[in-house]
Amino acid sequence: MSAALTTWRSLRPGPALGMSVAAVAIAFLIGGVLVTLMGVPVGQAVAAFADGAWGSPYAFAASINRALVLMLVGLGFVLAERANLTNVGGEGQIAVGGIAAAAFALWPPVAGLPFGLAFIVPMLGACLAGALWGGIAGMLKVKAGTNEVIATLLLSFIAVWMVYGSVQSEQLLRRPMTTSATLPESLEIPVPTQLPLLFGDASMPLHAGLPIGIVCALVVAVVLGFTVLGLRLRATGLNARAARRAGMAVDRLTVGVLCAAGALGGLAGACMLQGEQYTLKAGFSSGYGFDGLVVGLLARGSVPGVIAGSLLFGFLRSGGINMEMVARVPTALVVVIQGLIIVILAGAALAIQRMEARK
């Protein structure tokens, strides 16, 4: 897989874009075949998918909100990728971001803060928690030589269990148990700490996380494309030893970029908690971190690619849910399509690598 990823990164933009489009098209075609084998008319499934993805203002807004979370995780992936680091810890960074956002939002003084600080403070806390989680992986890499893939992946499992543990005890974040049937989840966060709706209408629930996410995308694009820091990250990614000999603080860059990637993941967790779910519960991150990884891989280091990929997978998530309810097509089909995209891209990259090796 690492060899395939290296080959994928080295492809020119044109062939890489063509491969991405082809992989998505083939995956959807296979998905259509699977729907037919289930005995469901493809037209019915497609209609249900479209209705759930963009068939109403509410459905469209829900898809965009989901795409926002995926975009933030994908931005963290491409930011680290520029330094030749593979951050697969988006799931854990979302989880710790959600924990931090819930903790700050449920702290009574925060809800009374003026000037929008009531929802900003939990978001900042989530960013800090995500940055800390990414920084741990960075420190493990520079101090102990631990591969960042292993570190970020294992930290994700720890973070997911931290969410579970935090809602098991009333001394932590669990809502007071009034009966034995009380679910292990937090209280609903106060209204002032929830992200404001852009249009003030619950039927179009686009929230304030969207402009924040757009700003993040612009910042990442500028940093990677037009700053000295972006150049240093690229130099480190191309040849860390040469960058170190040139006087660059490679270890500091490694830790810093993983902190930044983690902060974006933590912000994604805050957007989920404060913009959609409003309560913290086990399974809070819902696989968004791993979907964001796929978005980052498809983007191939490009911020516009991250935006396009996140929209694709955001609509996939929303459409898949409605497809299951209306057409009885399991949402697992969406996971299958995502997996097929990765397998096709990896297979194509390995095939290219072998053909080049024979020359």
C-alpha cells in the first residue's frame, strides 16, 4: 500500500485526475450492479439517493454539513502529506475534538459568554485537543521513530474509547441517570454554544461552521502554494535529510504539521457536535475520519480536490441513508463504493509502478 501511495503521489495532475474520475465511475457502476443483484430497481435506488442527497433544502444542507466535516479531515491529510507524512488519525482527532467541545460547551460559564464566544470557545478547545492528539503522533515519530501511520491509527482507537468512557460516568460527561433506561450520552449542549444557522431556518440547517471551513481551506491552499512554510514542508517531504542539512528544523516541522492536521480534525469534531448532534455519545465520530482519509487520498495534495471529494462523499452519506429507508438498499453499499475507489486507485498505481520498473 505504501508503494502504491508513493506512486499515486508522483503522478502528474492530468493522469491522476483521470484515474480518480475513472475509479469513482467504476465504483458507482459496480454499485449499480450490486443494487440490481439485490432485486431493487436501479431507477428506484437512484431516485431515493438523489432525494436524500439534494432533494430538499434540508437534505442539501445536511449533505453540505457532512461534506464540511470530511473537508476539514481531508485538509489535515493533505497538509501532512506535503511533508510526506500520512495522517490516518482523523477519526481520533474528531473524537477528542468532540470531547473537548462538549466539555467546554457544558461548562456553565461558557454559555453566558457574549459576542459569539459561547460557540467559539468550544471550537477553540476542540482545535487544541486535536492539535495535542496530532502532536503526540509527531513526538512519537521524531523521538522514538514510530511510523506516523501506526501512531495516528492507534491513537484513533484510544480516542474512540475515550468518547465511550467519557459518557459512562456522571463525574465526566454523562447526563444524570434518572432511570435505568437513561442512555450513555451527554446532556444536550446549551443553545448559545450551538453553531448559529446561516439562514436562521431549521429547514435549511447550514451552520456557521461552513464559512469557518472555507476560511480553513483558503488558509491551507495559501500556506501550501504561496508561503515559505509550504516550501519547507515540500522540501522536507521530498528529502528530509537534505532539508536538515540545509538548516531546516525537520523535527519541528514534523510535529508542527501533525499538530495543524490534528487541529483541523478537532475542528471537524466541534462542527459535528455543535452543528448537528448537540450531544456526545459512543460512536460519535461515525467513521467520518476514515472517510476523510479517502477524500485526502483522492485529492492528491490539492485543496480543490479535497473540496470536490468531500462534496462527493457528503452526498454519498446523505443519499445512502435515504436509499436504505426508501429503497431498502443497505447503507453498507456506500462503504463498498468507498472501498472500491481505494482498491481501484491502489491497483492502478501499482500497475503503473510495475510498468515503469520494466522499462
